[in-house]
Amino acid sequence: MKELEKWVKDGSVDTVIAAGIDLQGRLYGKRCAAAAFLNDLHQGVHTCDCNFGWDIERMLIPGLEFTGWHKGYGDMTGVPDWSTLRKYAWFDKTALVIFDTYDHDGNLVDIAPRSLLRKQVEKAKAMGFTVKAAPEIEFFLFKETLDGSRAKDYRNLEPMSRYISDYSIFRSSMDEWIIGPIRRALAASNVDIECNKAEWGHGQFEINLVYGDVLEIADRHVIFKHCVREMAALNDIQATFMAKWDSAHSGNGAHVHMSLWNGDTPAFPDEKGEHQMSKTMRHFLGGMMALCKDLQLFYMPSINSYKRIEDLSFAPSNVTWGGDNRTTSFRVAGHGKSMRLENRIPGSDANSHLIYAAMIASGLHGIENELEPVGPFVEANAYELENPPSLHRNLTQATEALDRSETVRTLLGDSVVDHYVGVARWEIAEFEKYVTDWERRRYFELI
């Protein structure tokens, strides 16, 4: 708070964005006059609990216990986490502080994504661990304005390039006019970027965040996506983090690297262990693999998420593990202090806080129950492995698996599972109302 007071006094900040993390992994909240925020709002900003009760288009979802007409759509209190205060560098004289969400009794709202992650961080701490992580986030950019692409009904969009550009320095140089300012704005907003590259798809990019403590990284993950979308729009282009924006183009993944530490000592490496893995690492991986299908809704939260699952696509289709092998769902990566696990299941459309919470909850469950990794260590093509467990192929399967999982209900709580299952079932029902282009092309004339 003293830092904000200093910024206000020296005139570098006159606006404060007080924001929480919604169910879709987006920032929600209020823009506040900085002086008023310091005087009246620094202890808490009120927001309607509908922020956790509507879908991605802000359509109210019936049948949720937490919020609804039956409870009058009351307030929640967003209490600033002052450790998250930073400049919102791509807007003049603006700062951002992320808040945790509390109910009227002063308790963290258990279904809030940031609360879920906090709970798992605290559990890890009680077991003697700190958690570090970093994501690789993919997205597409288009030579389209927000209004223009909407007017086109998101058809025939012009990507930033029309050829495969993976790792091309020439292509990344051509796009540096927008990626460079994004990278610098994020750095000025305390979101450290490790590197960026052109990706496989036409107009596709990947940016990697610097490794760090998991709650801070989850926040940075959200801010990163927010910055990309806003800076693109402000420059008359458009970004999408859809898992699969077009059936003819590659998908957007959000590969998450994670490790456990005992203070300054990494808990994952063991030179004498198989594949140089400690028992802690093996069991953490075993837990993630054992529960990844039960928790797949948190990794792949939308109807569209499942269009990304294809064999020979670098997106995993089965529950497998290996070393330096991009055909598996989980990779054992690095060595020594850099030893970590990579989860390749999540798409870029997923909520970062829910991804990390699910990984930690399942991994710690694996440590507590000494679970072993599922199936063999895959050194070849995991897509050709004989009879591995298959990931769910649609949102309905993933939703029902979460609903039935007694283990996840124990780890996260019934209220959490019921809420996210209810939200997913609403999404499924909304999709099932609509006639798709595929149906018209297939049936209109020929049936």
C-alpha cells in the first residue's frame, strides 16, 4: 500500500484496477480513482457474486447453490493482496492490484479460482513443500479489429502470416512491432518473459513466462493473457486463446512446468533414482496421472477444448509419460535444480489458477498415497502405444468424470465440484441448442 501511496503522490498513478479472477480465468472488478481507493476502498471492493454465477458471455446460470435469484445476487468483498500491486504499464498512470474474494462472514469464497489455488499452496506448505511453476502459452493474432471480426461472424479471418513459421526468426522479426511492446509492457508490469517464438500455426505465437512461486505465476498467467488481448485490440488486431480456433489449423496449448522444493532444495531430482527422479517426484507424477481424467475439466474447460485432441498433433490424446518426448501427456524434464514435470494436457483457454490447483491437489494426493506413474516410460511415439488410458474426448465425459470422482470431492470439496459441474452442464446445454455450420453442410441438401 505504501508503494501505491508513493505512486499517487509523485503523480505516476491516478487509477487503480482492483481485480479478481473469474471462472474463465479473466480479470473482473473495478477501475477506481487512486485517491478514493486509498481513502475508502483499500480494505475491500464490493462486487456482485454473479461474477461466479454466469457463463463466458455473462449469461446467468440457474441452479447453482452459491449464487442465484434464490439468494438475491448479493455482494462479495475483494480484499487486495498487496503483494500483487504492479503498474498496468500499457495504460497511462494505471496500477493493478489483484484481490482475494471473501464472503459476508470474512471467509475466502471456496469456489473462487484464487481461493482454490491458495488452499493447495497451503496444503503443500503444511507438507513441507513450496511449489514453483511456469507456463508456455500459445495464441493466434489476426489482422482484424474486434468489431470487424465480429461482423464477419469470425469467418475468413486474416492471420498475421499465411505459412508455417515455427521457430522462424524472420517471422518473429516481422511480428516484433507488436510482440516487442507486449513483452516490454509485461516486464514493466512485473510479468517476466523468458522468451517468445513463432509457432506452427499461421499467425501463431508462443511466449514462456519465467519460473517462480506458483500463486504469483498463476496471477502473471492471467495478466499475460489480458495484456495480449488488450494490446492487440488497441493496435487494431485481434488475439485468441481458443484451444482450436479453426479445424484446419493447429491448437493452442498451455503447457505447465511444475516442481516442489524444500526451502532452497529441489525435491524432484535424485541421481540414483530411475530416470533421476526422487520418490517425491514419482509419486507427484503418479497422482497427477491417476487423477488427470477426473480433473480434465479444469485443464480443458470448454466445448472447443476437445477439438484440440488429435493424434500426431503435439496435443496429447492419452494418459502417458516420458522424458524429452513431446508425444506424451507428461514429460520428465530438466536435471538437477531444473528437474520438473511438464503437463501438456491444458489448453490456452483454461483458467490458470484452476490448472495449477488441480496439478498440486492431484500431485500431493500421489505423494500421500505413494502412487506410481501410470503405464510405461515412453521413449518412442506415445500415440502408437498399445491401449493407454484415453483422455476424455468431449466436455460431457469430463464433466461426468469430475462429478463422480469421490477422490476429487475429498480433495477440493463438494461445493467446489458441484459448482464447476453445474457451470459445465450449462455450457453443454447451451451448445446443444444451436445448429452448427457442419450440420448444415452435411445434412441441408443431402438428407
